[in-house]
Amino acid sequence: MLRRRLREIAPVSVEPLTLLLVTFLPLLVVTTAMWIFDDGLRTSWGGAWSLAVRVWLLGFGVPSEVTAGALAAPGTIGSYSFTLMPLGVLIAAVWSSWRSGSRTAQAGPLPTVWIGYALVLAVAVGLLATTASNASARVSLLPALLLPWLLNLIVFVAATLVHAPDSRPGAGVRVLLSRLRAWTHVDEVVAGPFVWAALRGAAVTMVALVGAATIGLTVSVLGNWMSIVAVYESLHGGWTGVIIMSLTQLLYLPNLVIWAIGWVGGAGIAVGTGSLASPLGTLVAPMPAIPVLGAIPTGGSWQIVLLLLPVLAGFVGAWFALRPLAAELVGGWHGWLVVAASAVGQAVATWLVLTVLAALASGALGPGRLQEVGVPIWRMIIPAGFVALGALIAATVLLLRRPALDETANR
């Protein structure tokens, strides 16, 4: 029995190593390059290892407490926290854990697969967490042990559940959704279809916002390229410094996209306490020497037009989600209230997603005023309000077009 169990667990035991290969090894390569070229091999390689571990843990929300040494800010008293998560690490870890779960869903009984993955992952995370602290910075051991282990295990278990019922891609998702709908009795509720329409509308809205933010971020980087280059030159790091800084900034690319959503939506971006950059105006103090921050727009009267983008995103989301249902409603204000309720639900769902994203993409970047960097979470109600406006406009247009929709349905 024991030998058979070990044979079932064996294929799963290498999956946490794949996770570390995808997420931790690139960080270790970068910090080792810093140790070789910047430090000149003057100190122990253990510092490069500990720094890579702390960045990896930071990707799962484990803050670092900077105490002394090269990472401490000159002239500061005491220590300060570094909590700004590199979401690139988190996304890569979620993707790797999901892939591991999909590969091993058929390896054996699911409880056995889960136990094997959990045990090996616990050992790997334990080895990293216990080597993260040094004289320059430290992490709390309990969060370092629990957060990466728990998050990756949850994603892994979810992937095995999705892919276990059927080998065809997506079949498990349909089974889980059907079970969820049966358990919640959502089809028996009159408002059920409109609840699902609100969720679909929020999903389409988020896709539209992410697309608009990505395009806006690209345009802003290209438009402010000379400012970014000037920051690179001021660092005097040479080609190795440019490469290392660029790779480090890539870890925060998802954060920048979320910041761009906040900027386009009117919530704004804060780079330090008391600062705010948005289409309505810009008030920023001197920023840290991070090249990509030079892409933050300086403000302009024409930029207020960009606030139409979240309105358009809300319109598109509601149009795609509510169009199949609008023809089935009665006319007049009764039908409008039903569709409007779904449109408002779409805006609320979008607001919740934006709030979570803002919380993940914001944090402390340094001492003093740099303890507040990112999108002010409470201000995410502003883009959600624009989304609600666009969704309500779409709901109104759909009801006004009911005769055309009815003719299309009858054909």
C-alpha cells in the first residue's frame, strides 16, 4: 500500500520544483548578476540569495522590513516596510500552479495528489522562507511560510478539480459551474439571468479597461521616452545596470497596467503621500529614481476626454451582456428598471474587482512619504461610477431598440 501511494505521489513531487524554476530562478539570476557586476564579488553570495527570496516572497504579499545596510535609506531613523508586490511574480506563480494541477489531475486519486503537492511545496517554501532574512532586511517567518504555500496550493487544487472530470479542456469548468448553479438555485430566482448578465458585463468591462490601459501605458512610455532615458543616465549603472533595472521593472508591469486603469478612470496615481496624478490634474513631489515613473503624464486640459474610456467600457460590457435579454422584457419604465438594476450590478462587480486590483498593486516603496504608492483604493469608486454611466446608457438604448431586436429575433 505504501509503495503504491509513493508511486502515485512521485509525478506530483516535481511540480513545486517547476514552480520555483519559473518564478524564483529568474530572480536569483538577476540578483546574482547584481552581485557579480555591481558588488564585484566583495560580499557573500548569500546576500544575493536572500534578496531573491525576499522579492519572491513579496510577490505573495510577504512584506520586507528594511533595517540597515545597502538597502536602507541614508539618513532615515529606524526601519521601514517594503510592501509593493511585484505582481509579475504572482501571475507567473498562479500560471505555473494551474499548469501543474492540469498536468497531474489524472495522476491518481485527487486527495493523494493534493497531499503530495502540499508536502513537497511546504518543504520548498520552508527552505526559502528560513533563508530570506539577513542584516539588511528581514521578513516575518509565519507569513513567509503560509502565504506562498497556501496560495499555490489553492490554485493547484482548483486546477485539478477543473481538469479531473473530463480530459477535454473546459469540460471541468462546465461541470463546476453547473454544480454551482444547482447548489445556489440561481436558475430558480427570477433575477438569476440578470445576475449572470451583470457578471458577464463586468468581465467584458474589465477586458476593455485592461486593453485601454495597456494601450495608454504604451503610448505614455513612448511619448515620455526621453524622460525615462534621462533617469537611466542619472543612475550611472552602465549596460548591466540598465538591463537589471529593466528586468526589475518588468516584474511590476501588471502593477503599471492597474495604475494606468486608475489614471484613465480618474482615480489617479499616488507616488508618495499627498501626491496624485490624474486626467483632472497632477500634483506630485520629487519621485524616486525609477525610470518608468517618468512615463506618468504631467497633465493637460485635453486629457479629461480620456474619462470617456471607462464610460465606453461600461457601455460595451452592458451591450454584450444585456442584449440577449432586452428583447424578452416588457417595455416602459418597468423593463428599464430591471435592465438598469443589472447595469448597476455590473458597475458594482467592476468596482469590487478594481478595488482588489488596486489593493494588490499598491503599497510601500520606501521610507517616509513613499509608504503610499499606487492607486488610492477608495478612489476606485470613480471609474466604477463612469462604468455605471456607460452601462445605464447601454440599457436605455437597448430598450429603445426593442422593436428592432424583436424583428431580429423573429427572423
